[in-house]
Amino acid sequence: MLINIVYILIALILLFVIFIAVKAINVGIQAKNNNKIENDFSKDNNIDTDNIPDQILKLEELYKSGTLTKEEFEKAKDKVLNDKPY
């Protein structure tokens, strides 16, 4: 009887560890996708990095065409407005 309780506890611990691992992997994948979106935007050769209004207009065009989601548009816009070239 005691051995069955030990096996059940070990199984529960294993399931918990697997749950944490899957959750961490999902967070990593989301972070990688967000970085990819930001890097793709910053690599766009058609945008002058010194002209903030043109960047925002380009983002708005992408948003209105459905290429960017509202969340992606807001993130990219915040990045344009908050990034300062040195």
C-alpha cells in the first residue's frame, strides 16, 4: 500500500515537472516570435530610420491591410517612438 502511494507521488511530481517544462517552452517560443517581428520591422530597407512619421505611416498601412495585428502594431509603434538612435 505504501509503495502505491510513493508511485502516485512520483507520477504527480513528474507530471508537474512536464507541465512546467511545456509552459517554459511556450513562453520561449512567444518571446522568439515577438523578437522576430521586431527584427523584421527594423530590417525593412524601405523605411528611413530617422523619419519617425514615415515609419508610423508605414506601420499604419500594414495594420490596415491586415498584415499586423493591433497588438503588433502597438508594439512596433511604441518601439519606433521610444527607440532613440545614438
